[in-house]
Amino acid sequence: MVRLQELARSVNARGGIGRRRAEYLAQIEPLLSVSLGDEVSRRDFPATDVLLRRLVATGARPGTAHFFQGELYRLRGLSEDGQRAIGAYRQALEFSDAPPQTLRNLGLLLVRSDDRAGARSALERYLELVPDAEDREMVKVRLGHIEEVAR
Amino acid sequence: MTTRPYAWLVCALALVGCAVGPPRPALIEQQHSAVIGGALTVDPQIEWTSLRAEGHETWTVDGTALDALVFFPAVADGEGLLPPPAKGPDTRPRFRRGMSETEIAELVVDTLFPGRPQPRNLRPFEFARKPGFRFDVDYVTPGGLHRKALVAGAVVQDRLRLMVYVAVALHYFAEYRDVVERILSSVQLH
């Protein structure tokens, strides 16, 4: 405890954590998506939920943070989590740093909640944004199913 | 790189064995169709050694560390691909009815492969004469071994039917690739 207090005094004497926060965020930015993906896939949902809420509160990389909140809800799969995930993906899409997979995952959830127009729009935008997506052919099949049901 | 509790190599033996005791190897003969878990029928093409466990069956020629063909014949809604851990929290990814193929690929990768490799070339595929999917996986184990996998499956009658071929990239993956493709073409619902 004494050592931690010494470290805290030392950091504060150099201007505190906030002074170099932007520099820190710039350094970790290239790793953020991979790290958060690993974090969410651990399926320790309560701990990851706290981490993501803190990240959202900082305002740093808001599209990425909301996307991974959506991922957490989708993977956790509690009764209201589908709608929570849809909400989080939609929030993510309000920011330019939302990964393209936000559109795909939103579209696939909208298929399940029977919002065919929303699903089609999201999946088509995903294919426009990532024309060489690894799952392109599968997404096209999903779009085909949506068209069939609409007829 | 994340170490997963169900990572393929870490639990290679757990995959073929289970809490009920060591697996009993059985010979799969080339000339007879094989029934997997009472749910799938396949034509083995060559002789294999089979190791049966709860919910899945593994075939190998040279040993599961080198090549393994794993069948998950009927994963039900709410089940994981592998049995729950003997102790500790059960954080296994679960199959859910209505999952998209993208989510199933994620389930397979998260359960079986270390390091969260990305499923490659996820595409439509007829599995057991039903509309299904297939994809490829390319990854390096925590010990530095390059491995490749081919995954194919379909959801039929609300159950996930899956076949996974995984082998060391050097020599072994290619060695049985054509055989595995023929087996894949022979899969039928039992």
C-alpha cells in the first residue's frame, strides 16, 4: 500500500494521469479492437461489462466501445440481450470508428427479430463496405432468404 | 494470444475422452458405412481409429496430435460442442437455435481453436444433402505449430450437425484432404 501511495504521488507530481492520456490512447489504439475481441470472447460477462462501461464513459473510440457492448449482449444471450445488442450496434454506427462488422451483426440480429427491411439495409451496406468479406457468400445467401420471404 | 479452456491442443485428450473414463479406440473399416452418434452416416473411404466421447466422435490415422476428423452429430439448443468442465465456471459458448452461420463459425472457432483465428471463406455448402455452410481455419498453436482446419455443417431439425477436419499444416493436412472431401460428400442424416 505504501508503495502504491508513493507511485501515486510520483504520477501526480508529473502532472497526473490525464496529462498523458491522449498519448496512451494513441499508443493502444491499433490494439484496441483485438484486445476487446479477446476480452469479450473470454465470456466473463460481468467483468467485461464493467470494462466496456468505463470505456464508453471515457468517450474514447465510441464506435468501437459500443460495438463490443453489442458483442457482449449478443454472446451473453439473456432474454433481452438481443434488443440490447441491436441498440448498442445502432449507437456504434453513429460514430465513424464503428467496425464494418457492426452492420453485419446488426443485420443478422434484425433478421431474427423479423425487421427485414432493416436487416437488408444493414447487410447490403456491410457488403458495400467490405466487398471482399470472408463471409460474403454466406451474407448474400441471407439476403436471398430475406428477398424470398418478402415475396 | 488468448489461451482458451477448451483450446484444441490443450484438451486433445479431453476431446476424445471424457469424465466416464478413457476412450475405447475402435477400428473404422474402409468398406462399411459408419453411423455417428445415431444421427449421421458416412462412408469412411479408408481405415481410421475412432474414439467416441459424449456428443462427438473423433477419427484419426496418425494420432489426434497430427490429424483428427471430428464429428458433432447433433448439438442441441443450449449445448456446447464439448462437455462442461469438471470444475470451475462453465463459460462454454453454446449453440442456440436460430444462430446465423457467422455465429456458428464463431462458436466453433471460440470452442476449438486457440488464439481466436478468423474463420476464412465462410460459404454456403450442402451438408448431409441439406443447405449448410463450410469455412477454413488457419492457425498457429501456442507451441508454434502451424495447423489448418476445414469445417462443414448444417442445422437440421434444430440441431447443429458438424464435421471438423484439423491437421498439422506441414504434410498431414494435405495427406488426407481428398479423403476428407469424399467423406464430406458422403455424409447423410441417419
